[in-house]
Amino acid sequence: MTQMFYFAVAGTLFCGVVFLASLVIPAISSSTRRVLEVTTSAQMGDIRPRPSQRLQQAVLRAVRQLRAKIGLAEGERLRQRFVNAGLRGPGPTEKYFAAQMLGPVAAIVLASFIRSNTFIWVTGLATLAYLAPDFWLDHAVKARRERIRRSIPDAVDLLVICVDAGLGLDQAMLRVGVELSISHPEINEEFLQINREQRAGKPRMDAWQSMADRTGLREIASFTSMLSQTEKFGTPVARALSVFADGMRQERRQRAEELAAKTTVKMIFPLVLFIFPSMFIVLLAPAVLSIGRGLAGLAH
């Protein structure tokens, strides 16, 4: 009875979401649809989207319209998290909200088939499905920041080489971005974004500061601060980059030494839990058996 009740509730919620989506999706007339098909085929070379892509676009469109109806807007903090993860455009945002809105419904439907503790499973899986997009976004932000952090020393070394060769700072950034496009695509994307912003009329210092805000890394903030001070006080860029590169190498060396020093403490737990018991068994087991046999002989 309980299972059928929760299944009915889940089916009702799912039907309600589908019904609301069908209400908010605007109807397209046949003439408008024909014009869209002709223009799309003319521009894309008769490349039509696959059924899965059409279904995905329809679901995202329904979620977008439903989000507009209920007033669920994208906040500044969430937008900044998407920027930090390197996800730009409305597509990732719509997929995020679609996962948050449809994930709990699917979780409720799946949890209704569990016979024991149905209410606990429904609540737990629905909560987990609602929080899963947040966990994924946090993981994407941390992974991208770590990849950018690893690419900074190589990028600064190449910048020093390019500036010493006579290139300007902007041209050196473009050259470094091209060279690192395969090994470090994230830093290439950031350097290209700086170039686009400058070509659009944004001041150089503001473009560098925007890169620091997008990445959220202390190393990038120090790098942009060094470039801003060099630009402001007229310090030679090659000398400043060389000093900064030396500091980055020293910091990377200190970080490696710190990780190496922590390994002695981290090795205590596997030693105590796995290696020491085995050594005690190998070393003390024969003595214990001999003592046991000797005591048994004395008892007889």
C-alpha cells in the first residue's frame, strides 16, 4: 500500500511537470516552422539535429520557460561559479537547472520501487539528486583551478622567453597560449579571453583583473598584480617576469618539500594497520607456538 501510494505521488508530480511544460512552451505556427527549417538548412548545410538533440533542446526549453514562470533566476554567486568552472553561455546553466528540477522527480520514481523504508529512500535520493549538480559544479571548479595552477610555471617561463626575444606582452601571451593549447588548454583559454577583451576596448589592467576573478587563484592574482604594477610604474617587463618566475619555481619546490615531509606522517597509518601486524605475526607466531607447546608439555 505504501509503495503504491508513493508511486502514485511520483507519477502525479511527473505528470504535473510535463503538463506545466506543455503549457509554457509556445506553439509555433506551420509557416514559422517552415521558415526556420529553410533558414537553418541553408545556413548549416542541411545538417539536421538528431532526435536525442531535439529532445534535449525541448526539455531545456521547457525548463527555461518553467523557471521563468516560477521566478527561479540565476544568482550572481552561481554565475561566478560557472565562470570559475570555465562554463560560459546559457547551455550549462540550463542543464544545471534541468538536473536540479528533474533529478528529484526521477529519484522519487526510482525510490518508490524499494519495499523497505520507502519514505527514507524517497527523501534521501531526492535530496541527493537535488544536491548532485552542486557537487558536480564544485568538483569542476576545483579541477579547473588545479589544472591552471599546474600550468602557471610553464606559462611564465615561456612568457619570459618570448619577452626576452623582443615580443610585446600581448603578443607574448598569444604566443604562449598557442604553444600551451594542447598541454594546458585552460591557460590558453584565459590568455585568449584577455586578448578578446582588449580588442573589444577593455583596459589592459581590467582585463588582467578579470582573469584573476575568473580563476580565483592566489597565483593568478599575484601574477596580475605584478603585471599591473609593471604597467603602472614602467618597470621592465622581462625583469619582472624573471623575478616572478624564480619565485614560482621556489614556491613549487617548497610545496614539493612540504608534500614530501607530510609523507612520513601519512605512512604511520598503513604501517600500523597493515605492515606491523604482519611483522608481529611472522616474528612472534613461532615463539608463541613454541611457548604453547612447552606449556602443554609441562601440564602433562
